[in-house]
Amino acid sequence: MGDVVPPRMRIGIVEDHLRYREALQATIDSIDDLVVVWLADDSGDALARLTEDPVDLVIVDLSLPGGSGAALIGLIRERWPSTECVVVSGHTENHYVRRSFESGAIAYVVKGRPSDLREGIAAAREHREYRSPQLQ
Amino acid sequence: MSRRITPTDQVRDAEASAGELGGCPTTDTSTSAPGSGTARDTPDPAAAMEALADRTNRLTLVAQAAAHLLRGSEPETVLEELFDEMADTLGLEIYEQFEYGDDATPCSVGGNVTWAVTEPGEAGGASVGIGTCGLAFERVEPVIYDGLDRFPDDARAAAHREGLQAYGCFPLVAGGEVFGALCFGTRGDARFDEETVQLIRTIVDYLAVGEQRLRTESQLRELNRTLESRIEEATRDLRASEEQLRRLASDLIRVEQDERQRIAQLLHDDLQQLLFGAQMRVGLLRDDLGEAAGRHVVSHLDEAERYLGESIDIARHLSGELAPTVLDDDHLGETLQWLVEQMRELHDLDVELNTSGDLHVPNRETRVVVHQTVRELLFNVVKHAGVAQARIDIAVRGAELEIHVEDAGNGFDADQAFSDPNRAGRGLATLRQRLSLVGGGLDLEAAPGDGTRAHVVLPAAALVRDG
């Protein structure tokens, strides 16, 4: 009997900026056991996608058109409690970080470094909190 | 001094007289014939009692006149009743009232003409009155004609033919201005005795003073009304200007903020995201190259990542400076907490923040003004106080939002702070001006070596949306 291959983690991405969304997808695609199932560019689109196709983890940008990422995280955690949320944001201010965790995020990753994102996703997979090193 | 006119004075006064009665001679009262005194060979108790009663009546008349004319609110309304009293007491039969105008013939019949033997404008009483009052106007003193029968053919003789024996006009003078005359005539006696003249003159003077008092009071009331009206108008204009200024200031802040926000959004939503994307791609490239990357390639990647990191920092800083996204949050506590963190991160200033009351402020312009105000005050601590600690207390009390920013640093002369031409002074003056435009204020309490306490107040109206 061969090794049991763990199921690939199903991921949704909510990011309104096309170029950065592509960069996120490319980063996640570079990790073997992850698969990007859908992409959304705002909160409404994300909730529709989740309803159709629930995922294990959602990458959420905080600055979204039509509503904040933190509010989206609150809704996701309420309706899909097993779905973890990882924030990716350019904001490094404490109140953004604090509010994200209060809303139910498991990790807060500052945009820019693929290694940070990988660390954040790994932590989420293990259901432990993570924040980028520059936020410590 | 009154003037008595007799026929024998005609030649002496011919050149001085003018008007309808041209050539009327006048003499001083002191040179006129003796009055109607009677020789009293033996005391007559009845006559003495009568004289005493007459004197009492006269004194009563003067007292009543004083009371009515000096203290009353409308002296002219009591004239008729008063002159009836005068007629009874002084034996007068004719009373005419004249007003002076600015035209060539100064006298005209005014007010009520009572007891006149003729109608105004006809020969007789009114005519003699017009002429006599003209002289009184010129001379600003009473003019009295005794024994009208002795005058040649003119208005006086006509008046005599209609029964008049003596006639006199008393100018109404107040404040150096003659504004009319009261004229009296008698058909009984051939002359007015001196005491009667003085008594009439006293009463006429009372009336003049009363009239003048009323005129002055009326002018004062009118002046007051005018002043009050002007003050009300000026106050209304001022309030309208203030309101307009406040709205303009609010619009200006809104427009400025909109533009700042637009640019900040471009920086954050576009430029920063592209830089983040580029940074991610460089990271992925580094991962893909792995061990295969040579030393030079790694060095180039390091530099590229460093440049991108610096570019992101600059874009983030610029975006934050232009329009901190925390201002989108309507809770001032969040805004100030962010500012506290910024001051600690960028300027090593440790700020204690104490909040109290409901600090939700829907009006974005107010949040902007509060943010700019506190930031400027904290910058002053960084630049001038020489300490690394400060404290902010913010609270909503009643209808006001109060903010205190204080430090225990070098302090300065607060009295000169706002007029100081250096940048700090200008900054404070600008701050105070900006606050005043939204109805707020800034006070400073400071002294060299004794720290600084800034007190900012904003009205509740500025807290609500569109306030």
C-alpha cells in the first residue's frame, strides 16, 4: 500500500487588483498541495462563489470595493466555520491587524513576499495564528 | 424781554420793522405805560380777597401748566383745556397758534385756532397774528400791541374794529430755535399788564421746553430704532457671512480631502498593488532559480527587492500622508489610535491616549480637522518640546467635543505663540483659523520650562453628518 497523499487544499482568492491577483495565484500554484478553485474581485462575488463551491481557505484582501475585507471574513466565518481566512494586505497598521483577527482571520500576511504567504497558508492549514515578521 | 408797540414809536422803529406790519414801532416793556395798577386809598377787604383769589388762581394756573407741559407725555393735547383756564384767569379772549416754516413768510396758522374772532386769512385777528408772529420770529422775543385803536389803518386797526383791544405773540423757543408762536388777544383791557405778560411767557416757555423734550425724546427713540435696526441688520449680515464662510470652509476641506483621497487611492489601489505584484514575481523568480542562481543573479534580485520595498514604503507613506484610510472609520478613537502609532513608529514619540464618551463622528470633515489638529500639535511636541512623551485626552461633553494635548517639555511663551512669524507660530495660527471656520477653537496654556497644554473645542454641530 503506497503513501497516503493528503488532499489538496482548496483555495479561493478575493482580490480586486488584477495584477496582484495573478501574482497571488502564481504563488499558490507554485505550491504542490494547494489548488486555486476560484477567483473573486469583491465581497459579493466571493460569497456567491463560496455558496456554489465551498473551499478550505480564502485569501482575502482588506481593501475591497463595496465592503471591507474584515466584514467579509466575519460573514465567511459565520456561514462556513470550517473555512479559514488569510488576510493579504498592504496595511501594516495595528488596527487593521487587530480588526482582522477580531473578525475571525487566522493569519495576516503583508503583501509582497511569497515566503510570507506560504507561511501564512501553512499556519492556517494547522489552524494556528500567523502574522508577517514585520508586524511582530 | 418783551416788546411793546405803541403809535408814538412808529418813526423810531420804522426801518427795523418788516413784513405785513411794516413800520410797526416797538418799545421795551420797561418803557411802556404803567400797568393796570389801581390806587388803594383805603383797604378794601373784599377787593383784597378778590386780589388774593386772583393771585392764587394765577399761581395755580402756572403750577398746572408746569405739571401738564413739562411732565406730560403730550403737552399739546392739554393746550385747549389749559388756555380755557388762561382765558378765565387772565381775561384773555383770543388764542391763536402759529407755526414757523422755512419759506419767505415764516408764519402760518397751525394747530387749533380757538377763540379767534375771525377765520384765518381774513382781515382781523388772524392777519394781525401773522404779522405779529413774524416780528416775534425775527426778534425771538414776545411782541405785544397795546391799544389797537391807536394804530393807523392796517391789520391792527381792522382787528380793533372787530373788538380786539390788545394783542401779543410769544415765540416758542427751544434749543436756540424758534418753532412757532402762541398769540393772545383781549377785548376787555386795552393792554396786557406786566404780570400777565410774564405769566403767559412762563407758560409758553413751559410749552416750548415740553415740546423740545418730546422732540428730543422722539429723535432719541428714532435714533434708537435706527441704531437697533442697523445693529440687527449688521448682526444678520455677520451671521450670514459667518455661515457662508463656514460652508465655504467646509466645502474647501471636502474638496481638498476628495482630491487627496483620489490621489491616495491611485497610489494605494494601483501603484502599490503593482509594486506588490512585482515584488511577488521577483520572489517567485528567486524561488524558481533556487540553487541555480549565481551570486550575481542573487545580488540583482536582492537589489530589485530592496528597490521595490523602498518604493512600496514611499507609496504607502505618501498615501497615508495624503489621506489616511483610517479617516474612513467614523470612530475618532480609531483615528487617533492610528495617529499615536504613527507618531511612535515615525517619530519615537510615546503618546498616551485617553478617550471618553461616544466618539462616533459621522462628519468626515470634522474627523479630518481633528486628525490634522492633533497631528500638528503632536508634531510641535516632536519638534519643540524636547521630550518623548505626550498625552491626548478626548471626550464628548454635552454639546462639545473636547481634546487636550499636553506634554511636560520645554514650553514657550503662549502669549506670543500665535503671532510668532516662524513656522510653528504660523502653524498654530493656521490651526486656530481652520478650527474657527468649523465653529471650534484652540487655546494654549504654556510657559517656558513648564510644558504645553493645548485645549481644542468643537461644537456638536460639527460632529453630525453635513454639519
